[in-house]
Amino acid sequence: MRTTISTLIKAKQLAQDPKEVLMYLLEEESDCLGWDRSALIGCAAMMIEGTPEETLEITEGGLKGLLRDGLVITEGKLVLLHH
């Protein structure tokens, strides 16, 4: 997936909630195959303010929350929206 300037601007407009950033990326920047899990977490973490360690941890927690809530699913290493 390619991170564009418009993607970064939109992410900054979000409430810095990792779940919102992850959902935005999955809804707007995903293809039909979904995102590679590590690429999704890395991309979302870069959009959230904080140290790299903090943002990676926060983003991991956000993804776990989305999985728990049933909003996303995983297929192997891919993360997809649950429709």
C-alpha cells in the first residue's frame, strides 16, 4: 500500500485514536486483498503522534480491539474489513 500526503493529512484530522486510523486505512487505502498485518500496523503507527515504541504498542492494541469487536478479520497475515 502507498501512503500519500492526503492519507497523512486525513489521519492527522482523526482523533489520534488508533482504531480510527486503522479503520481509515482499511476503508480508504486498502485493496480487495486487505493489508499485510505488519504493514498496516507500521503505517498506522507512523500517523499517530508519539515515540515509535509507544505508537506501535498503541496501534497493536487498536488492532486487537478491532478484532475483538468483529470489525476486522485476519486471513493469514492479511487484515480485512469484516463485511
